[in-house]
Amino acid sequence: MSIPDFQTIMRPLLEAISDGREHELKEPKRSLVDRFDITDDELRIKIPSQRAFLFDNRLGWANTYLKKAGFISSSRRGWLQITPEGLDFLKTHDGGIKVADLKKVERFKLFHKSSVHGDSGKPDVKALENEEKSPEEIMFAAFELIVDSLAAEVLSTVKACSPLFFEKLVLDLLLKMGYGGSRREAGTAIGRSGDGGVDGIINEDKLGLDSIYIQAKRWENTVPVKEIRDFAGSLLARKARKGVFITTSDFPKSAYEYVNSIEPRIILIDGEKMASLMIEHGIGVTTKEVFEIKGMDSDYFDEA
């Protein structure tokens, strides 16, 4: 069984503590793990930021929402107890608990209104009302959507650039990734040969201990595997060990199979990967917004 969304967890969490006693969070967690038949491998799955485990994150949000509705109280960190209101809700409400159900509770209405509308009074997207993911997961999904859209825009723009500018772009990207030594040295190296299937040579590190041979091609159609074979042949003729083939299009499966079966080592970077690397290393893009997400500093309250 896959990991349940945080709304699906809410009722089982209330039921797990419905005896009215105070429970350490790890107790109902064990109960929920058994109830949903969650495997050890699934417990190790992390949220996109890699800063928390997915099940723990969803359990935490379920706990938070039930507390905001007044159904769970906590007298100390890491412990929880069902409230009379929570017990009454379990008795009078059949089926699972959704955010829409909590919105009927006056105490939760105040929380939801302030968190969704904010101080500006402007309504936010209604994702939290219908979405099964936690707010944190929704945020990361939106972030990935923005990045994917930007990558498509970046790649489209790169394809319209001149060959000379594309050469400069590749050089800027490799330098930002830590290759090539100084820009003057890298600029002299790349693009100087232009024959035999090699477009340029760049240092692997700032000391120039090894060289990487570069092939950079603006293509619209899939790169023929013959181009990769020619590039590999050029590297062998120079007794080179490493090469990078960068294109604005893509490679066929046979190209990846070929480079995995030969020496020297050749890395294939297609248009999508190139755009992703440009975004990651700040080439041709600029930061528009920065959002800082903060969490509770448990260590601060250890002596409370």
C-alpha cells in the first residue's frame, strides 16, 4: 500500500489516541504504520527537499490540522492527547476527515482564514481545500512546475541563438560548473580546433591536470549515433580519456548504449539536461523570488 495522504491519516490518528490518555507521537505512528501496512522502504521515502521523511511529514501535517481544529492538545513537545471536542467529533462524524470537514469547525475557520488569505486579504489558490498532498508537498510540486516551464523557455531561447553565442554559453556553463581554470584559459581552449569531430578542449580542473574534449552542437532533430561514434574516434586518435557531447536536441537510446560500452568516457548532455544545468548554475536566468521556510527549533525548547 502506498503512503496515505495527510487527510487520510487524520481520522486514524484521532482513533489511535481516542482512549483519552496522553501519548508520545511515536506510539500512534507505530499504530498507523501497521494499519496502512507501510513497509520499511516506504518509511525511508523523503519529501522533495530531502529534509524529512514523507510519512513523518504527512503525519505531522495531520497532527497540525487536528490541533488547529481543537481536536488534539499537546502539553509538552512530542506528546498529544485527544480533546473532548475531538472525541465528540469522532462520535458524530462518519467516514474520513477532510480539510473541508474541519472548515466547518469555528476554531479551524479562524486558522484557515488567516493562513489562506493572509494579512492582505487576497485569496490564495484553493489547492489546500481539494489537494490530498500536504501544503509542503504542494509547494514543491508548484516549484517543479515553474522550473520545468522555465527550462522549456530557456531551451527554446538557446536554439534561437547564434552559433558563436552558443559556444560562449557552453563555455560559461562549464566554467560555472568548475571546469576550465580561468576564463581566459578556457576561452582560448574551447572552439580552437573545430576539426575531426572535436569543437574544443577545456581543463577538467583549475590546475589543468586533465583535459576534457567538447563537442557542442545546436540540433533540432535527434543526434545520429554516427556523430557520437565520430566524436569517440577523435578522442581515441588523440589518446583522450574524457569527452562531453552537448546538444540542444536529444540522443537516441543507441547513443547511450554506445557510450556505455566504450573507452574513453563520454558524457551526453541533451537539451533538457543542458537547460536544467543552466538553471541550477545561474546561466541565462535570474532569481525572481526567494522563499524561506522555517520550522520549529526543538533544541531551543529542550529546557522549557
